[in-house]
Amino acid sequence: MLHTVAVLLEEPVAPFELAVLCEVFGIDRTEDGVPPFDFRVCAADPSKVLRTKTGMGVVATHPFEAARDADLIAIPGGSVDGPFHPEALELLRGAVARGARVLSVCSGAFWLGAAGLLDGRACATHWKHSTLLAERFPEARVDADSLYVDDGPVLTSAGTAAGIDACLHLVGQELGTDVANRIARRMVVPPHRAGGQRQFVETPLPVESADSLRELLDWLAQHLDEEHSVPALAARATMSERTFARRFAREVGTTPHKWITAQRVLRARHLLETTTLDVEGIARACGFGTAAVLRSHFQKEVGLPPLQYRRTFAGRDVRTPPPVPPWPAEHRSITVSSELLPQY
């Protein structure tokens, strides 16, 4: 049963991530039918004002020792480089050993990695830190897409607001969905987003990559509504098809087909957010041809159907479609795949 919740703090404290934990577990909502939590904010020295990333100070209410019997120990993020207090790492390991749960928000996953709790486990963090987390803890299975990952006693979440989803998921598991829904209603947030839902991010085109193909990639990004074939692209790049395929895989990290598809989905997201074009119009503008093809690729890449994505990120009514705006260069990205397929 989830009753005692302890949060471990170390400088620099991430205030928003700490506030997420305080909002879910630290507010008395018994009048709404939510069981009370024994909520403890812990630090090595609770008399010390801890520096935050925003300039304000935070004072803990309990020493680290108060987390020793907690049902849940949560880490609200902070520095990815530590230092990670040895007592805090020992408390995290001890919690898992005695059957308690541990939870991290955003960069808090680095604490769990330093404690050895990510080895052999799937985990999540903010997309910006996912590569570094995988490099630091090669035994961890880092999921760069998911909002949160629940792997046994270890629950890790992506950036900021994804921590709310992870906390509500945990409350639903331990206390039932009705309790989670009551908390969500008071917070005015969706009661449940699946952990496997994608983090909505745009990965900018790396400056150092795709040097010999940059001109072609820029041209392609401006002509996504047209049909493209490998022979035509190779000719435009003045290369043989075989050389072009090898060069594209080496410099871009995926196949031409996959790259173009990812760009079309990215442009579709941009149009869903910023225009009132209907799905058929967006499909044509992005080169998918039909709404059915767009829906298929969009669901696979983003994890949501197009109209649900629009309701979440734009909230517009689809009525009068304006002319298709130009595709800004700053919105273009590449999707790097670790699985380079020989076919193209």
C-alpha cells in the first residue's frame, strides 16, 4: 500500500519536478476521497537552504534517514553529473531490496543509474538526456520515446509534465484508478496517458552530419509534397544509386525512404498545430497523398492519430483551410535510426 512518500533532494533542485511530486502526494485531498500520504521532503542537512535551477531556495523538512521506511522514494531531477550523495544512493538500493518503489522525474533517472538500479531495466528520461543516460549506464535499456517506463519496482519518467503521468500511473496501480482520477480532476490534468505514448520532440538537424548531402536534404524538405525515388535522388546528388544509398545511411543514419517519411510526419505535426487544414489537405501537402496513408504513418511515428494530436496541441476547430504556409527550416529534423536496412 502506498502511504509514506519520501522525496530526496540534492543541489541543484529542479523546482518544477519537485512541485509535481508535492502536488500529487503532498496536498491533503482527504475531502475528495483521496487517502492521506505521509509526505517527507528529505535532504542530507534539512537545516540548509538548497539552491535550485531557478535561483530560489528550498528547505527540506526531514533528513535522508526519514526515507528509510518509505513506501515510495522519489527523485525530482537535478544535475545529471551529481554529486549523488552516498546515503541517498544507499536508500534507493535499500528501498528496492525491501520491496518498496522508486520513481524518478526527468534527470532523476541519473540518480537511479548511479545507484545501479537501471542495470538490466528499461527506463526513460527527458529526450535531451537519453543518449547521455545510455552512455553513462550501458546496462540500462533507455527508451527515448516513452513518457514513462514502469519496470518492476523502478518507475522512470521523461521531462517535467511526464512526471505527473508517472505519478498518477503509480497511484492508480497502488490505490486504484478512482483515486488517481480524483487527484487528476483536482489538478485539471488528463487522468491517464499511457507510458508508451511518444515524447513530442523535434530533433534538429545536427550541424556536423550529412555534409555532402546537406543541399539535397534542404531541397527535399522543401519538396515533401512531391514523389521521390532513389534513382532520382541519386541523380540529383550526382552519385550512383549504390553510392548514394551507402552515403545516405552513413551520414544521415537511416534510409532515404525512412527519412522522407519522418519529415512528412514532422511537417504534418506542424500543420496540425498551426493551421486549420483538414487531414486530407495535410496529407496532400506533406506528400502522403491520402488521409488514410497519413494516419497510418502518423500513428506509427507519433503514437496518436492526427486529429487527437491536433486537439492536444492546437485545440482548433477544422473549418476553413488557409493556403499551405512555407515549411520553416528550423522545424526540419532528421530521425536517426540504429537499424540501417539494406533495402531502400
